Amino acid sequence: MPLHRLLKVLLIGLLPSISYAAHSNGENHHQTLYVVAKEWLGYTEKNGHGLYFNLIKRIYETEGYTVKTQIMPFKRAIGYINLAKADILLADDDLQYLAKLNTYQIEKILQPLYPLNNALITAVYPKATGLNWPSIRSNSKLALAWINGYGYGQTLALPHQKVSFLNSTQQGLKLLHSGRIDCLIDDLTDLEISTKRMNLNMDGYRFDVISHRHLYPIFSNTPRGIKLMQVYEKTMETMIESGEIFELYKTYRLNYHNILSTSSAGHEH
């Protein structure tokens, strides 16, 4: 048989398997859940574990989904959820704060009823300066810093022009210790973990909690995203009623009773 005819026969024979493979990939994609997050030690770690990742896996793997996690800069993760390139972003403030930001396309995202955690937004600055948070907030000439994408300038209505946008809490602590910024704003838990990890002595610094918020998984506002959020809320309801959620959080030294009771979901229970 001439070579070109032999190749043609072989290719025709391969067509059904190629078509089947493409169909199978499509089915797998439908059952794969894409989750993006910034790295938070203990919550969303590079190895795919941590409280938030493990909770999402608990919720969706029992429904037949394969959960794929990806760590990336927070602002990029926001872009992914805006464009529906990811199903879930872990984690951010409730919509009343996110609506103030220009980083989110608010009509393209969804927030469920049940939060993941509390966030204590904290200002850190040297005691020796004699400053306090009201004086820092009103002095637009001071240099501030926070994680890129957190949007504290808008949600805290800060007038400051000298702002360093950070990739990590550790980077901000280095800037603060070197005197290159006057104040660092971040979540209290992240600050505590980072200072311990860096073995920093923070005795000369004041920690002021300036805002209390709840953190939620953020879903893409698509038919698929709506379905996924419904699964989240239904399973969280079941885990609350059974007590499973409280035991899970206890293994991370967190009290979900406190998180729930201060949220809008807690007022309904």
C-alpha cells in the first residue's frame, strides 16, 4: 500500500478516539473546580492545604468535583474572578466594601451567606513617633503600605498619596523596620504569623485594630457560579447543624461560633 494511503487509513482510524478524548476533557473540565488565592499560611498554602482550601475540598469533592487550587498575587486573583477564569476566590470582604473598589466588577461576583473568617484590619506603626491612628488617617503626607489589591485606600477612605503596594506582609514589615514607611495596614493574623516567622521584635510598635470585617469566598456571577454558591451554602448549613464545621475550625485553633455569631448569617440562626 502506498505510504500516503496508509497514513490516511491510520488517521481515519484515530478520529473516533480523538473525538472521544476531546469530549472527555470537556466533561472533566465541567467537574473541575478552579480556586485562586493569595498564599496565607494556615489558610491557603502552596501545597493545596490550609483551612480554606481544605474546607472547599470538603464541600465540593463530596459532590464529585475535582478541586484545583492556584496561588497567585491577590490583584491577579481578583482579575481571574472578574473574568470568570476561576470559580472561587479565597477570600475577601463582604460586598458593601467590595462595591467601593475599582478592582472588582461588582456585577460579576457573588458573595454567599456564610463567612470563612473574621478579619481584624490593623495599623502598625512605631511608638516613638507619638502617632495614633486618627492622626495617621488625617495626615495625607505620611507613607503607608498594604497588600496590592486590598483596596484600603477606598474602603477606609484614606487621603494618602504615598502608598506602597505590597506582594506580601513580610515585605511590608521590612519597609516598616527600615523606616521607609510610616504605617503598615494588614490583617492582624497575617501580621502575627509573619512577625513570628521573621523572628521580629515588635515591642517598639503599636498595633491598632481599625476595622472589623468578615471574609467570604467570592464566586463568579455565572450560571455555574450560582450553582456552586448554592452547593456551598447548603453544605455549610449541614456542617453547622451537625457541628462538623466547629470541629474543623477547632483543629486550626479558631472558633467558628464567634465567626458565625457576628455575621449576618449568625443573626438568622
